[in-house]
Amino acid sequence: MDEPAFLLFASDATLLGIGGIALIVISFAAGLAERRQRKRREADALGCMPWTTLSVLAFMAGAALLALAAGGIPGR
């Protein structure tokens, strides 16, 4: 499978930005899963996934990647 041309010739800042946005989306999905787990009907049906921790770590990593990407964008 070949890479698309926009990824093949993308700068490092663009790749960091794409990774950062992907991690922010994962963070919001984990936040929704945490909310769903909190609002479950059966209190004894516990899950084993630490959604809050996953959400916070993904958000922090995504924010760091976006900050690095913003420093590499030309025209500043």
C-alpha cells in the first residue's frame, strides 16, 4: 500500500500536527467512554479500563505535539 502524496512530502510540523490531532480525538473518545462507564445502570458491572487516565495522557501528549508543530510552521 502506497503512502498518499500529501503524507510522503509533508514537513515534520505537519506530521506532528496530524499526530497531535489524532491524540486529541482519542482523548475525547476516552472521555466519552468514561462518562458512559460512570452512568451505567448496574453498579456491580465494573470495567477494568482506566478511561480517565487514558484521556488525560492522550490529551497532554496531543497538546505537546500540537505545540511542537506550531513552532515549526513557517511564516511566524
